[in-house]
Amino acid sequence: MRTGDEELVAAAQEGNQQAFEELVERHKQKAYHIAFDFCRDREDAKDLSQEAFLKAFVNLKKFDGRSSFYTWFYRILVNLCLDYKRRLKRSPTDSFDETLENQMERSHEPNRPRSPDQQVLAGQISRKVDAALQALPAKQRTAFLLKNHQGLSIKEIAELMQTAEGTVKVHLHRAVTALRHSLAEFV
Amino acid sequence: MAGHGQLLSPCKNLEEDLVLFHYGELPAPEHFSLEQHLSGCANCTAYLKDLSALMPLTIKADDPPETFWLDYNRELRHKIAATRDKSWWSAKFGAFFQPRLLTAFGAIAVIAVALTLTLGKGVWQSRDLPREDEALMEVLPMAEDLDFFKTMDVLDNLDVLEFMASPEGAA
């Protein structure tokens, strides 16, 4: 029988490193993908998700089990991702679009061969989508990414964002409306 | 994708429900009534079609190779080990630099300095000065006092001075 996160957390709190490594193994892919949704850069996504695990490791003794490990850990991660966004805004020399240009070519459906026309169109869509996502306010963007990209429930998103479910619904609705307008040319 | 870029507006009061419907988050009663509405509303149906076409475009898949995950694990293990070493040193020596202890040490230092200055003043003076200097230090104020006493002598003779200033004295 698979050990639950709670048991692993308890063991890790007692200093069992293998238990913590098992937690990392369970959550690393999802953590990486959430980070990637926010930063769109493979290296940055790796750093952000690793930083989240490190923070979890350092603060594991403070984790009191009032929420699930899942919620606690992803809250750390989402906060780091939002900080990353704020840092990026403060240093405009690190061009987000430039990073995207380099990264998206290799990260977008890597195994599917495309014609030049398809590649041009995919590039256009990619740039437009990224610009539209960047234009969203942080909370709308967070709610949207967690719902649309990660498939989290409204309840889970509300727990992660430490807000009411109704507020998440409003953020999601506004994000979707804004994106629909920004991407109207592709309808 | 048609690419004409024309958007039909859905029924305003149902827009949020349509988004939740799209994501399968609309509770059963509202879900049922919205389905009924959709069967007769072209705009709301078009809105849902737009969401189905556009929202998947925003997702960017990234599937790193196996080597990436091996590096990932190795790097993370190093970072955790470094953090653990750091926290060991912090546990050993960090206690000395806790704000509360620093304040306590500061307070003790201030009290010690104050006590030393207050109580140790005389002790330091007598230890620092040689015996000859001590004698000199005692004599100097006495010499100053002698001048003072001379002045006092004059004052003692005030009666004589007054007498000399009076007409009888002048005579």
C-alpha cells in the first residue's frame, strides 16, 4: 500500500531524508509544470520548483498539518512563482519574450514535425498567447493557470490562493474574458 | 480556426456560469438549467465554442527528457545537503546571534560599564597615580585655599576699613 503524504511528512519531520525524497519524487513533475506555466523557461522552472522543495524542507518542522501537504507545498510554490513575476517586472532587461522565443521552440509539442507555415502560425499564436497571459493581473493569471493548465478544482485553487471560492470564480471569469478578446483573431 | 476575429456576446448574466460550465465546475442544478438555455441561445453556444477552441491554445506543453530529471534530483540533493550544513552551523553558533540574546548581552555590557565607572572610580585613581603625585594633588588645593584665606583676612578687617572711610577715621 502506498504511504500517504502525511506519513511521509511525519517521517521527514523526524529527520528521515528518504521520506522527504519520496515527497519530492511524488510532486516534482507537477511542481515543475506549475512553475513552467508561470515563467515559461525550463531552467527557471527547475530553479523555482527546487526552491519550493528547499523551502518546504527547511520549514517542514513548522508544518502543523492543518492543511494537506499538497496545499501547503503548492502554496509555497505559487508564492515563489508570483515573486518571480514581480522580480521579472523590476528587471526589464531580462526580456520575457526573448526567453520565450528560445524556449518555446523546443518545448512546444517536441515530437510533431511541422510545415514552415504551421511553424509560423504556431509562433504567432505563441507570442500572442504569451502577451495576453502576461497582460493579466497576477491573481487572474494564477487562477487561470491553475485551472486551465493544471486542472485544479476551484476549491483547491481557493486554498492555494488563500481566498474564497467565489473570488476565484470571478478571477477565472475575468481572465477567460480577457484572453478570449485578446485571442479573437484565432477564432 | 476561422480567423475572422468576430466575437458574439453571450448573455451577460450567464457569462460566469458559462466559464464554470466550460471547466465542469458548475453545480448540478445550474448545469441543467444552463444546458436548457444553450439549446435555444446561439450566442452562448458560440461563446462556449470559442472557449473550447481558444483556451487549449494557451497551454504550452513542456516535457523535459529523462536526463533533465536526473540532473534535477542530483541538484536538489546538493542544495538540500548545503542547506542542512548551513542549518547545522546556524544551530551551533546562531544561538549567540539571536536578537533576544544580543539585547541581553548588550544590557549586561552597559550595566557592567556603568558599575565600573561608578564604583571603580576611586580605586582606579589611587592605583594609577604615584605616591608623590598624590601628595601634590593634596597640596595644590591647599595652596589655592591659602589665597582664599588671604582674601578672607582682608574681609576680617572690614571694621578697620569702614573706620578709615568714616569722617572720624579721616580726621
